[in-house]
Amino acid sequence: MAREASKITNFVEGGDARRAIPVVSFIARQRDLRELVGEEVSGAAEASIQDTLNLASGRFDKITLEDRNLPQIAHARILKPKDADAERLVEAAFEQTKRVGTQVWDTLLGSEKGTTGADAESFRLTYPFSPAFMDTLVHISSALQRSRTGLKLMGQLLADHRNEIRLGQLIPVGDLYPVIAEGGDKPFTDSLKVVFEAADKLYKTKLRPYLLSSYDITEDDVEQYVNRPEAITDPQRANRCRMFVGDNRLVCTLLLSALAPSVPSLAELTIRRLGALNHGSVLAPIPGAEVGIIKNKVAEWAARFPEIKETGTDANPGVRLELSGVDVDSVIANTQVNDNPGNRVALARRLLSEELGVEHGQLSDQLSFTWRGTSRTAEIVFGNLADEDELPDHDLMPQEDGRWRIAIDLPFDEGEWGPVEDVNRIRRLRERQQGERSRILAWLPAHLSAQRFADFRRLVVIDKALADEHRFDTQYAGHLNADNRSRAKGLLETQREALLKQVKGAFKQAYGLAQKQAADVVPVGCPHPALPH
């Protein structure tokens, strides 16, 4: 946000003609005036304007204010304490902020990636805006054609937060995006305009509506929570609004990372840094557990939006948002015909077979394992145990003498059945086999939550879309040009990987192989496999 001040020196004659009074004027200039010559002016008219500007430029001296001068300017203009008592309170709050932890502190200073970053004194001058926030503000605002300067954006943020922010709290980086997006500012170059428009469309039509629906709130609820929090008397609704605001800040930070990839704090964004840049937005019962919570949120978003991609390693997970502008939803809409019970059962069987190592035999699927030092083989059958038409009694019997048959129920039912009906089916089977030694073992999982089942169905659609390359090019994505088809395919492949990870994790919970989470499985039915004797 470098500014140039031009000095104009004139001489005004006083009563004595031999005396001259110097007058010095400082004129703030945000950009080189040559950049403001629009596309409407061209040819000779443009050349004439450029010549005039070149001629006038020699009459002025320029004082260049660099980005490092911004903390002093911001402090003097809008952040200076009003009196000595206020200054002591701010100083105490800043000292408390310095105790947030080394990793968070380094991220706020912009030095987390090994770069020099800012120092504590610069942070103190811009408090409650972190140096990382200021760096993002400089990069984002410098690309915009605007009537609002960075200082005005900071003032607007302080005004917007006047009902909720308290001394000791920082302005999250994610709060910068809505202020910029709502101002109607447009970038100078056409290439940047495309990126900003793609970000705005993604946020307003997909990301924000999804977050609102996830927490079952409306825009009016959010506006009331931000502007008149005392008017919300329902504590649960207020808590949902608070959680939405925190998630919205994370999403907006991802958008900023796509718009300003040159900002060191936003480049190669990690989950830990994403939380630090919005310190205090996501709360956890155990200090330090925020990273795990944010990681789960990002995994959820990556499974739903192909633009969001998980990166990094398990030890240091990261996230990236890509603004491709490709209409992936239209491709998925063309593939919705594949979302049927047959394909859902087929995909569930395939996933379970791959995870368990089931092999296809001549008479039945088989699972080989070692038990008490002896190699054993069991027969495997998948299906809805409650549905006797799908799995009649004879399908539950071993096909080869001396073997056990393991009936693995699926973690969802297409009809009105549930885990209770599955258990009742096994009980009826045991009653009909009284006096006989049964060699049937049933594994009854919990059911997927509505959200995870929706993710599973989306995985079915994407998996079928990518299974047939010819059909993808001609039928599902035939309305896109060759380049966009390739981009759409890449986005869908990335989303399939995210969905696979999410669905497999939910499957493990359903089958009792991982701790159950209410967001992933329905805590009803048998928590462990049912073992009929």
C-alpha cells in the first residue's frame, strides 16, 4: 500500500515584491495516474494524456511511503489510545496476547514459515490487527480499484465488531474477505477480475449457504447475532451462530489464500496456521485441540466442494482452495441417474471387500485369516440382513462343509428397516435352527448418519462418473470444452479421494473399529457384532 506524496512549491508575493512566501502542499496519491487511463481512451487521445502526465511529473518531488510505514500510519490515524488509562489497558491486553504460544505468535507475526516477518513493536502499533492481517490487507487491497483505502477497511472492521469484540481479542484474518466482497471493489486487470468473480460466486452460492444450512440458521439470525446479540434469547441458537461465524472465518481465509497466494502467511496454508490466523474463532474444551477440530471441518468441506483440497501430511496437514471456474455441479447433475440402490450396495460391498481383503471364490466370497496359529477360510456374504428377499435363509448357510459363513450387514438400509430388524432376523434364524450346530456369524454395524449417507451417495455418483472415460467425455461432461472437461475430471478425482477418506472413516465407526461420532453414525442398534451360537 505504498503511497506517494507530491510536493508542490509555489511563491506568493507579499507586500514587498522582493519577498516570497513558500507554500508546500502534500497530495496523497494511491497509484500512478497512468494506470487510471481506462479502456475507453485509446489512440491519439491516450497518447496526449500520457504526454501531459509525463510533462507534469517533472514538476513534482515524490516521497515514497513503503509498506513498513503502514503500522505507524495506522496507529496514528485510527489505533491510537484516547488517553493514558486506555493506553495502559491496551498495553496489558497486548502483553496477554503475547502468551498465546510460540506457533500462534510466529504465525501472527508472519514469521512462521522461517521468513523475517514483523516484530513485536509493529504488532503493538497495529493491535488488534496482527502483522499477518496487515500483510494480507496490503496484498489484497493493492489489487483493487477502490475508493476505500486500507485504513478505511480497518476502520470499517472495527465499527462492524464494536458490539462483539473485547479488549484482548484480535481481528481474525477471515473477517477481511466479507468487507472486501461487500464493497463492490473490482480489480484493475481482467485476469484478477475473473478470479475475484469466481471467489465471490463460490462463497455466495455454495460455501456460505452450506454453512448456514449446517447450523440450521438464517442470514437474519447471523445479522442479529453480530449487531444485536442480546436479542437472541435462545442459547442454542446463539451457540450455532457463534460456530457459524468461526467456520465462516476459516472459509473466508481459504478464499483469501486463493486471491493472494503471494502472502507468506497464506502460501501453502496448513491447518495449524489457518487456526492461528483466526485465533479465538474455533473453541475447544482442551487447549490445543482446535487443530483437530479444524482438520475435521476441512475434511468435511473437501468431501463436499471440489475446490477445497487437503494437502500436507498426517503430521502437518494442510489445505488449498483452487478457483477453477469449471461448472462441476452440472457434471454431477448429469450423473445423478447412477444414484440407485443397486450401485449403492455394489460400492459398499467393494469398499468392505477391499478393506477386509475378501477374495472372490467359485461358490462364494472368501476371507482367509490365521486363528490360533492355523490358517482358516470363512465364507463372506454382504447384504441387508433384515430383507429376507435380498438375503434368504439359504444364502446365510455355509456352501462348503466345515466352514463358517460371515454375514456382514451394510451400514444403511434402503427400506424402513433398521439395526433392530437386523437383530430380529438373526434371532428368528437361530430359533429355526434349534438343535443344530450353527456356523453362521453376523456382523451388524450401526447406521450412517444422514450427512454421511449423503456423502456416500455423492461418492457413488462421482465414482460412476469417473469409471467410464468415454461416457464421461460424451455424456456427463459433453457440454464442456476439452480443457474444462480435463479440469472437471481432475476436480472430481480429488473430491472422490476426499469422500473415500470420509466414508471409510464412517464405515470403521459403524463396524465398531473406531470411536463413534454422532456426526458420522447413528448411535442406535448393536455397538458390537452379533454372534449367534
